[in-house]
Amino acid sequence: AQRVTQPEKLLSVFKGAPVELKCNYSYSGSPELFWYVQYSRQRLQLLLRHISRESIKGFTADLNKGETSFHLKKPFAQEEDSAMYYCALHSHPGTASKLTFGTGTRLQVTL
Amino acid sequence: EAQVTQNPRYLITVTGKKLTVTCSQNMNHEYMSWYRQDPGLGLRQIYYSMNVEVTDKGDVPEGYKVSRKEKRNFPLILESPSPNQTSLYFCASGLGNQPQHFGDGTRLSIL
């Protein structure tokens, strides 16, 4: 069965410091991985997906199959980055299509 | 405005009394899904639908039913609610096979 692990419940960094939100996964097939974000009083929303290899709001994430990781990174944290971040794994057992979320990491950016 | 609308936002009810949480999207998305969010467990997928009349179980489908008679609607049905279904529920829709837009959530309390 697939699993997503986000080891940190809370990550507190200073403004301008680098950010790395950790995500590890276990899945025997070829995974699709995503990061979702929920800002205070806003809806959960898709931040980025590994297949797009995009940078959104300065965040990037690289899929490392050897380490089974998909860490979310940003070189310089901003106050508006404070939010709850969820890593998610999309698996395709047979013809089905399941999405498994991690338990989330709260990022707190302080001055 | 593109959005996913869930109703009701809050509901307190009693064990065994059938209830339905509605979900509607106005983006003509084929993919829709339901999640529950519990402390320490993150979001867990209940059911998802790839298109009209096509639904499948997620990780925690027990005690829930869904239907997809029209593309825009994906109601979640609790035929005989129990206290362990007290949770925060999210509906989502998206292009392809993953959620991009989430609703505001429905907080259910089953007494």
C-alpha cells in the first residue's frame, strides 16, 4: 500500500531563511506527486506537481526516486508563505486512481 | 467564478439519521472526490469519480456512499451515521485525475 510521510508537524523559520518541507513516500509503482497548500481562512489548493517541473510562488520540488522523496523548497521564506502544506501521492492500482495525502506540515515564517 | 460548493458547512445530527452532503462544481471537471480530515491523520480519500456514473472507493469508504448522475454534482451520503464519522469533509474537483479545486469544507458532528 502507498504511504506518504511528512515527518514535521511544524516548521518555523525566519523571514529570508531557506525552507525545506520534507516528504517521503512508499509506493511500488511509478508515482505522481503533488504539493497542496492551505493558507489561513482559505481553501486547500494545488501548489505544484512533479511532472510539471514548475516553480510556483518561488517553491520547487524535485522527485528523487532513489530516496523516495519529494521535498518542497524555497530559497528565501516570506511571511505570506505561512500555511499548512500537504504532500500527496497519486497511484494507479489497476484501472483505479487513488490520492494519498501526508499528515501535513505547518510552516510558520516569523520576522 | 470557478468554485466547488459544499452544503451544509456545519451539521450536528444524531446517530442513525441519514444525511447527505452536497457538492457542486461549475468548471465542467470530470474528476471529483471526497476526503475527510482528522487530527493527526491528514486528509484521507473516501470516494472519487472519474466521470458521470463512474465512481470508485478511496482509502476509507466504509459507511459512505456517493453518486455521480451529473457531471457537476457529487453528493456524499451517510446512510446511518455513527460518531466515528464526526469529521471535517472536503469535496474537490479537477481536470485529469487529481483534485485542483477544493470546497470550503463541511464540519459534521454525529452525536
